[in-house]
Amino acid sequence: MSVPHRYAQLADILIEDIGSGRYPVGDRLPTEHELCRQYELSRYTVRAALRRLIDLGVVSRRQGSGTRVVARYPVPRYVLSLSSLDDIVQHAREARLSVRKTSIVSADAKLARRLGCKTGKRWLRIEGLRSVEGQSEPISYTEIFVNSRYRGVRGLIDNASQAISAVIQEKYDEPIVAVNQEITAIAVSGRIAETLRLAPGAPALSIVRRYHDEAGEIVILSLSIHPADRFVYAMNITKQGSSFAATI
Amino acid sequence: MSVPHRYAQLADILIEDIGSGRYPVGDRLPTEHELCRQYELSRYTVRAALRRLIDLGVVSRRQGSGTRVVARYPVPRYVLSLSSLDDIVQHAREARLSVRKTSIVSADAKLARRLGCKTGKRWLRIEGLRSVEGQSEPISYTEIFVNSRYRGVRGLIDNASQAISAVIQEKYDEPIVAVNQEITAIAVSGRIAETLRLAPGAPALSIVRRYHDEAGEIVILSLSIHPADRFVYAMNITKQGSSFAATI
DNA sequence: AAGTGGTCTAGACCACTAA
DNA sequence: TAGTGGTCTAGACCACTTC
């Protein structure tokens, strides 16, 4: 048996107390000073215990204000970790976007709703096909709308091997802090079916991604349509602190 | 201007040194003692700096062994954080699985390949439909294969409001450490189309999830087929350390 | 056995928050 | 202005790795 560390013991006690309702969500935990006194521990040890509670997402702390209980149970955390935006757009590393058309568009009512902006707002619109080398059929039809604030990338994307998001991240000092992604199945028809050389009504994966900056504004919106048999969206999610991540 | 903290300054210096190649990936960083001496800092401050490098994924440390450089650049981390397995199976909280059939099956060649096991291995197979209250059509046809080691859940799942993964997590002391998920578009036909009351060839989202234990064995495999217009798979990914997570 | 990082103490000063 | 958490020092002992 390994020796239980004091900070780990204190953390366990506090987690137990929070779970039992002694410290309800929204209430404050005792101050560091008070915990030092109660459990006869140094401040260092108390802080180490509280750091564990923070890591578990059970409390939040603010200088001058105290330690607040924010969750009753330290839920096991499952994490999909991505090292770059390219990992979200999984294929970006191997697949190349061949641009078919670039234009400045003004948002009509329908587009404005999709992009979360006012009608009339101007966007850089890019339309193209994504392909991987050695495969004759494209893996997706893609439409990308870039916030006109970042229209400076226009000259950089033709024949760029990088994803547009990566170009923007580089040129504008990493503005993207969040990505929202919606995946649905659709039946493809009309012009897009023709472009992808699909029979009308063929099943496809539709992926809409919204890249947000810190203000919550959309930096990029991309819409990809992947024919059913040409694309699989795969992801691995591992439990926080598990060593499984490397092996899966 | 806020005062830069010493540990943050040291962390920046070390990140810079690693990026410049002074400490190549695979090499060791100077010891805590050495860094204390070089920069005239207390060990506490040096350790705070090194903790930052760990959080950034640039170094890893081992007691008795030292601090190893594991990455040249602190890549921006994007994280999809999930508080429970239920968040992976997004609908599990609102949707209920109505079990149509439960049986013990022996894996034939095709099933064995999908499950990553030997042919002949026995699994608990559950077939059902997922529905949400107040909606007449089911949102998915679902097949679930449970490793026979966990067959004890069989009696617990009929009419259970909990997801099967949650039941196993509870009964068997949280064996699941990783989940692999594959999303594709398919055209539905045959028996499944009938069951979902879909026209043959209708587009649908197919989601295959494999829940693994620490040994890498599959605990549960689930296959869900969601008719196109009844289901959207949505996820939010935020940059590590961003405050955006709460607002999106 | 020597050296590493992990834990822990007892102090100190400071920045921030709330009364 | 009192009290909170954040940073920092100078020590100490211990568990672990490497030789």
C-alpha cells in the first residue's frame, strides 16, 4: 500500500462533504486559513487539496472572494483532445481543397440565420471540392464563409495546402477560441449531387462548423457534404488521466 | 499593466529555449535545483513554472528520473469536454430505449470483425428503439453488444431510464476508460427501414461506438441508426483555458 | 549511494473583493 | 479596511530512479 498523502486525504474529505450536502452547490467552502486550522495542515497542503478540487471541476476560486462549490460530484471527465484545429477538420492534412469559386457575398435572410449575423453583412465565400491524392472522386463538396474582417486571407488560400482556419490562425494571431460542429445525414440532390457525381437522393454526411472568436462572433463557417461511402467521421474519447489515449 | 509573475517569466523562457532547439525533444531539462541556481528562484517558483510546462504538454516529469522535453511547441489545445458517458450518447438523458429483444449471441466472422474479438465469443445482444417523449417516431434503431463479462446487467436494463453504459459503470466500478466513435451516412433499407417506418434508401446517420476497458477490450459496442431528419449530432470544442466554454 | 522530483512546513508580502 | 486567494522564500524529509 502506498502512503496516502495529506493533501489527497483532505481533498477526499472535502469531496465527501460536498457530496453529502454539507457544502451545497453555490455556497462557499471554508477559507484556506480555516482549513489549515481545522485539519492542522500547512497552507501549502491545503492549497494542493483545493487544486485537486479545481481539477475535478467541483469548486472555483477567486482571489479576494473565496472558494465556491460549483458541482456536487466530481464527474469522471471524458476528453477528446485535439492538438490543433486541423484535427477537428480531420481530413485537412491529407486532403486538398481545390477552390472552384471565390466571391464576396452579402447575407440574405437565410444565410444570415445560418451565420448568426445581420442581413446584408458581407462575407468572403469560397466554394470547392476536397480530394485526397490517388482517389478519383472528391471526398466532399465544401462551402466556406469567412468573416469579412479576415478577408485578407483571400490571396493566401488559392492552392494553399493549409486549411483556411490554419491560415487565419497564423495571419491574425490565433483568434479562434471555439468551434461548434453539427453532423447530420442528408439526401443530396440538384447541383451539388451533379458536382459530386452522385445520383439524386444519395445519402451523405453534412458537417457544419462554426469557428468563433472571443467575442463570440463567427470567424469561419464551413459546410461540407461528404458522400456516404467516401467518408467516416471518427473520434476517440478517453477518460481524463487514463493512459489509454496513446494506445487506442 | 499587470506585474509579470516570476514563475510565468521562467515558463516563457523555458518554452522559448525549447522552441529554439536549446533543449531538443527527448532531452532532459535542467533539474529543479539547477534552475533555482541559474535564475535565483526558490524551488516553489521553479516548480510552478514547470507545472505550467506540463499543462502545456511540453514536458513530462518523473520522480527520480527528471524532466523530459516531449514537444517542441505548446500547441494550442482544443478540448471537447464531456462530463459523463451520457454526454457522448447525447440523447441518452432525454431519450428512452425501449428494448425489443434481448439474447445471447455467438460472434460469427462478420460480427467478430466488428467487435474485435474471436469468432465464437459470446455477447449479450440488445435490440431496441430510442424515442423521446411527445414524438411519435423513434429517433433511432439501436443494437447493443455487451461483453459477456458484464452480462450481469441483463436484468437491470429492461425499462431502465439509465443508459446501459451508466448501469455498467455503476455495477462494475467504472471499467470504461475510452470510447471510440465512428459516424457515417448510410442509406437504410430492409428490416431496419421498416422498423423505423422509412422508405427504402432513406438517408440516415450511423453511429458506431466502442467502449473500451483498461485492457483495451470492448465492454460495449453500440450501433445506432438515426433517420436524417430526426437527429443532429452537435458538439462544442473550446480552446484550453478559454472562458468561452460557458457561453457557447 | 547519489540525485531526482513529490510532499510538506512556517513563515512573508501582495492583489483583489466585499463590507 | 479586513479578509480572501495568489505568489514567493528557505528550509526539510521522503520515494523513486539510476548508477
